[in-house]
Amino acid sequence: MSNTLKSPEAESLHTSALSVLKFGGTSVKNIARIQHVAEIIQKRLEVGPIIVVVSAMGDTTDYLVKLANQCTPQPNKREMDLLLSTGEQISIALLAIVLQSMGIRARSFTGYQVGIFTESVFSKARIVDLKTETLTAALKDHDVLVVAGFQGLTETGDITTLGRGGSDTTAVALAGAMQATVCDIYTDVDGVFTADPNTIPTAKLLKTIRYEEVLEMARLGAQVIHPRAVELARQYGVKLRVRNTFKPEHEGTTIHGGEEVEIYRTVSGVAIDKEQVRCSIMDVPDTPGVAGKIMRALADKNIVIDMIMQAVHPAEGLNNVTFTVNEAELAETIKVLESLKGKLGTGKVLFDKDIAKVSLIGAAMVGQPGIAATLFESLGGSNINIKMIATSEMKLTCVVGRADAQRAARLIHDAFELDKVTG
Amino acid sequence: MSNTLKSPEAESLHTSALSVLKFGGTSVKNIARIQHVAEIIQKRLEVGPIIVVVSAMGDTTDYLVKLANQCTPQPNKREMDLLLSTGEQISIALLAIVLQSMGIRARSFTGYQVGIFTESVFSKARIVDLKTETLTAALKDHDVLVVAGFQGLTETGDITTLGRGGSDTTAVALAGAMQATVCDIYTDVDGVFTADPNTIPTAKLLKTIRYEEVLEMARLGAQVIHPRAVELARQYGVKLRVRNTFKPEHEGTTIHGGEEVEIYRTVSGVAIDKEQVRCSIMDVPDTPGVAGKIMRALADKNIVIDMIMQAVHPAEGLNNVTFTVNEAELAETIKVLESLKGKLGTGKVLFDKDIAKVSLIGAAMVGQPGIAATLFESLGGSNINIKMIATSEMKLTCVVGRADAQRAARLIHDAFELDKVTG
């Protein structure tokens, strides 16, 4: 704080804690919802000034995409970003108008008005710099700054959008740059659970969870907050909370770095991913560099693979390479692998769509062999066949038949007593 | 043109004449219409590069205003401008997408990307500066630059809108700054007529008209192009054309400074304004400055009055002051005049709603007394009572009963043989 003289009124609010709040599209879907959001903000003002990040209203983005597709099947990406950024611009103006009508000193800012600079990549730009001068100055005579999520500006003045998880990312980046005490992501669920409550009714809401755990969960389809935003929060040590817009009195889940707690639970949740398929390339010559060439060929097509395994084949000197890949990318994957046959002398390409990944996540799992044993016992005892297994520092994933996935997740959830998690 | 080396292809188009084209909301109401606009542009590219200015699609602005009014009856003007400017941003992106899909090198620009600086007055800002660097640079590798009309930027980075006639004004300002050879305002009428063709079927389309004449016509309700844009065009000598989007092969009306023609027709058109009322303030003391105080009191409330007349009253030393005012402002006008009674010692306030202004417009009317005579004869001969008369350099207005207005206009149109106008 500067030491220059200020009126006591102006001082009182701004010496206190700055919060960043983010509301997604469903939370600002219509004027009634925007008014509800404004009430949440009003209540939060008791604690200190607020920066609110909002997404486009409900279906606005879909509507704009539809308009563009009526023009041409593959619209230019620069123009698409310019088009889509209007969605958030509409939301911030309306939310500011509602807040002002309640007597709150609010003001809206587009991404370029704030100075959220991104790389010059349209439709999925990453933030490279974020100016704080405008917002800091505006906080002197405003209590709520409403910032458009999802959008930024290139060095040459073009509008970019940040792609998937863009608004969450804007919120976390602002919280980091403005040194906010907390970044609350308001959404339509209560927070992060030990498992999907729709699948496992005994799933418990987690009061706290570590960045790494929620990242693993998000990557496995249990997506309440985009992994990109979580990674950024981890990088800048931003305290994140996931809260329910429609239950604003609930605390939700706090995502943190784990420094605050010395003793931490071993496992935190179970996640199911049914969108993967298993793919194998047979008879890969056991020559150095061949597996690398396969991976490179897939990476060149932007195909993300996981659970890579290499198993020795009965015929000497030949391996089978197996991995999982998103079902949507299977056709492209097969094309790439078939094209390698001639070049690398590899064999048949096989795939199995009847799989699901069931993962147990826990930041403190590493070096605890009993965990794997408990998991395998729980599945084996119920006759669930495990097709693949992979372990990492804080994740244990097994691939089972798709029909067994939910039952497997429930067995694991029970075996680790996740329904009794307290923190 | 610079003398640096360029490829002949790049040169060919850009040494040739730059045109500015403006399309209003009805012209870009949906994707089919935007595609039609793109075809007009494609054809015009044969002549040279193009800057296109577009308004928001059809009802977009109304929709956004409705959303804001759902929030509060009097939304903040800064936020409204930020909100409304999204309308044009959507149009420019979509038009650029369509043009690109036709293989045309097009690029869109918002008002702030161009650098259209305005005064810091929301909802009706005037342009104070217009940067040409961005557009000039973009013309090196683009053939069509699509610019958002109606919007600008304050020095401090706020988005403003230009108010009524905003997109026409953007187009003319760009044409002036970029030294375009012509500024074509595409709309849904054929051009400027000698009278409203809906009222007077014999009305003729004018091939040319002077800035001053079209200004008078526009002020009198015959509004095909906003007077503000015409004034700007006159100031910078921009050659304006009004053309029909749906009849692109028609030449429309050219609005010019009149320098090109030595002999010019005496009268150009007849306009009717039915939205005025007559207002009188009786027994105004004949003291110097009293009339001035009345005018000032009205001006302070932003009430625009016209046809001011002062007639000596039978009672010595007292005058009656009569003027016309827009009917929408009558209530406020009466309030102001009543409030003056005590202060100035003025008398009763009277008004007459049953009036219409019928005006004959012609840049070369001045000093031609025969014109007034012809006009009065034509009305008198058909028993139309003239309630008020006012003349100016290039306009002769008479106030008649509202029911007589159309007949009066037709009689005048005939008397001056406007149906035989050829240029």
C-alpha cells in the first residue's frame, strides 16, 4: 500500500483482501442468473474488493460458431477469435450494469483493455504477459472489476481466444498477477468429489485437494476445473476453490499446494475414463529407435497417447507396443501406424474399443506398495479382469472392460474407504 | 505511392482507386445477405481495393438493448457502448469469413484496432482522430478491409459508440482520411428522390444532389443518409453515393459539392415532416434579452426548436413568440415555458399539434423570388391554409394542417415539375 493520504472510506475496502471469482457460462446464462451472480458478489464484498471473470452467456458461443459455419465450413481462425470474443464482452457489460444498478462501484474490462497479452496463435493462445496497471488503478475507485475471460491480445493488436479452459485460466492468471488471496471458480457442481457422485453415490465431497491430484482427476475425465488452470495455479501458488454458484453458502473444495498439512490422506479419489481405446502395433523390430519413431509419427499428428507398454513377443527380437488413445483419434492413429509398416517393418495393427480406465489418485501414494495390493484384491475378488496396469507417482490406473468400469470404481472406492474421507 | 520494389501483382490493385463501401443493418441481416454483400464487393474489386464499413446485423442492437433493459431501466452508458459495440464486431468477422471463403484477401478491424479515436462521451461520441497507419499497412497484402462502423475508442482505451448515423459517419471519416475516390452508402432504397415515392408516386430519383440539399432533406425527415455523415463529407470533400444493396447495378444518387456543374437546377425536392408541433408563448415583454432567455432555457434542456417567429401583439410592448418543436419534446417544452412565467412575466403557453411542415429544397433557390410566388399560388389555388412560413437560403417551408400535408407536397412537386428532373 502507498502511504499517500486517502479518505478512510476508500481505504477500508482496499486494504483488505482481493478475491478473484470466476463464473462460467451456465452461471450467467440469462439476466436472472446474472442477477444471482451479482448477489453473490455483493455478499463477498464484505471481505474485500473483487475481480470477477465471466464466460459468455449460456449458448452464445455455440450460436456464434453456428453463424460462422453457415458462412464456410472452415472459417479463418483470426476472424473466429474476433467473433467469439464478443460473447464474453456481452457478459461483462451486462454484469457490470447489474452491479451498478445495485449501487456497487463496478466497471467492465475486455481482455485487451486489461492488457492480457498472448502468443499469436488463434483459437488456443497461451498468455505470455498480463499487465496489472489498469486493474490496480481501477481498484482505487471501484470495488468490482468485471473482466472478460477466454480472451487476449497479441502484440500486434489482434484478438485471440485462449481455447479450452480459457476463462478458468484468465481467472487464475489474474489472481496470480494481482496477488489475490483466493481464486474461486464458481460452477454448477459442489466441488471435487472422491468419485463421480452420479456413478458412485457414496462419493464424498473433498474439502481440500492438492493441485497434482486434481490435475490427474481432470485428465481422467473428472473435469470440474480445467487442468491448464490448475497447472497455472500450482505454478504461481494461487489458492483455488471450486464452488457451486447455486449453493453460494457452501465452501466447496480448496485446491492447494499441500504445504499447509503435514499428514495427508493417502488416496483422494477414483476416476473413470470411458473415452479411451487400446491400440497395439505388433512385431516391432527390437532395434534402437524404432519405438521412438512410432511415437514421433503420432506426435506429429498431435495424437496424445498414454499407458505405453512394450511386451516381448515369443518370436525373438520382436516386440508388441501397446498404448491407449482417445477414441476420437483412433482412425487417425491407425492411419499413422499402417503407414509405418513399410518404413519400419512393423506388423499388424490391433485395437480394442471395449476398455475403460479406472484410476485411483493420491498425492501421497508413492512408495506405499500396499495400495496396489489392496486394489488388485478388490477387483480380483469380484472377478473383474484387468487388461492393463500403469502406475505413476500418484496414480494407479487399471484398464478393464467398459462394462466393468463402474463396478470396479465402486469396489475401489469402498476398498479405500473414500466414503469416509473427512478433509 | 512509395517507390520501393513490389511485385506487379501486388501493385496492380493498389495503385488503383480505393473505394469505401458502407452496408447497413438490413444489408447484413443474415448470412445469405452477408453473402450477397460479399458478391457486390467482389465485383467492385475490379476497380481497386475496398474498405467496407458494416453495421450490426439486423436486430442485434435491439436485442442487446433489450438485454440491458432487463437488467436496469437506465444502464450505465460506458457499459452500454461496450455491449453494443459487439454487434458490429460480429458483422465484420462474419463478412471477413465469407470474403475469405471466396478467395478474397480480407481482414476485419474493430474501431479500436483501426484507431478511430473519439471524445470521451458515451453513446454519441464524435470522432476526434483517425489513424491511417494500420489500414494503409494492411492494404499492402489485403484487398478488402472490413471495418466496424459506429464504434470508436477514447484516449484512455474505453469503447465508445458514435450514436445515430454512426456507421455512415465512420465510412465518410475513413473515406476522407484514406483519400478514397468515393464513399458508397448501400441501403435499402434506390437513392435520394425529389420527394418520398410512397407519398408522391411521380417522385423522381435524383442522379446528383448537393451536400446542402440532402442535409436539408435529411433534417426534414427524408432520411436516406444521416446528416452528420453528409456534413462530414462536405467538410472533407468526400464524394458520397447512396445506392441500393438489392439493386447493385443501379448507380444511385451522387452527393457532391456542386463544383462540377455550373448550371444547376433551382429546386431538388419536397419533404414532409409530420412530427412537429407549433408552440407559442404569449405576451412576452418587449424588453431586450427576453426572447434570448426563453431560447436559452429551452437550449439548456437540449430542446431543438425551429421556425422561430416573433409577432407584435395588439397590446403595446408585448410580443407573441412562436416556434415549432418535435412532438416528443412538447411536454418538456411546456414545462420550461411555464416555469418562465414568474421570472420573465410572460403570458399563456399555447400549442397546436395539427401541423405539418412541407418544405421545398434547392441549393440555387436563393434570390429567386418567383419560387415563393409559385409555391403559394399552388397551395392557395387548392384551398390549403398556410399557418406559418419560413425561408432560408435553400429552403422554403410552410406549415399546413397535418391532413393537408401530402396534398400540399404533391401540388408543390407538380408546380415545380420535379417529376421531370433529369440529373
